[in-house]
Amino acid sequence: MASDLKLFSFEEIAKHNRSEDCWLIIDGKVYDVTEFMEDHPGGDDVLLSSTGKDATNDFLDVGHSDNARETMEKFCVGEVDASTIPSKLTHASPRQQQSDYNHDKTTPRFVIKILQFVVPLLILGLAFAVRNYAGEE
């Protein structure tokens, strides 16, 4: 059966990295998961973040069910030519690129995170002050 599968280079597979055309490498096999993007329980971002690299560890870390493993077999389009896989990948997922941008403490996202912490504390302090003030009268 393995000999029936088409052999793809890593570079060719890495080009399929959009929601309209998404391929993954898992255990040396190549999966075209484009049709599964909307149905994936973790969302399409999870699948997109695993493009352009060997996604085997990502797949195993989640602990997919036997049913999920059976389902993925229908998306198998071939195998990756192991000799074309770079020894050290320099892939940065969209999430990594976004989080790198957010290390700048002046970004709106950082301000929002601070406010998410500070505003509830202010409300709690205000409620405590009102309770004590109303109790004194």
C-alpha cells in the first residue's frame, strides 16, 4: 500500500499553507485537510499552525481518538520525501508571529490584558468603599 502513495518534496508540501489549500505532514504521510478545515474541532487555526513542518508531535500531543485517526486516512494524498526535509526548520506559525509582535508593551493587546486585571480590582475596591461608606451612615 505504501508504494501506491505519491512522493512529495517538503518544499512542495509547504506551499499548501492556506485555509483554501492546507496540507500536513504526520508520521511521514501527507494529508490534504482542506475539506476538513471547517469541521476540525480545534478550528482551522490549529491546522494552519501545523503547516510547513512535520506536524506529528502536534498531532500526538493532542491525543486524537481512534475515530480521528480513521477519519484522517481519507485525506492522505501521499508521503513526504524524507531527504527533502530541512534538518532545522525556521517555520514561524501565524500565532508565533502574532505573539512576537505582542512582546512590545505598547501594543493595544497588552493594554487590554492589563485592563482585564485592573478593572475588576477597581470595581471590587469601589464596591468595598461603597459598602463601608453606606454602613457608616
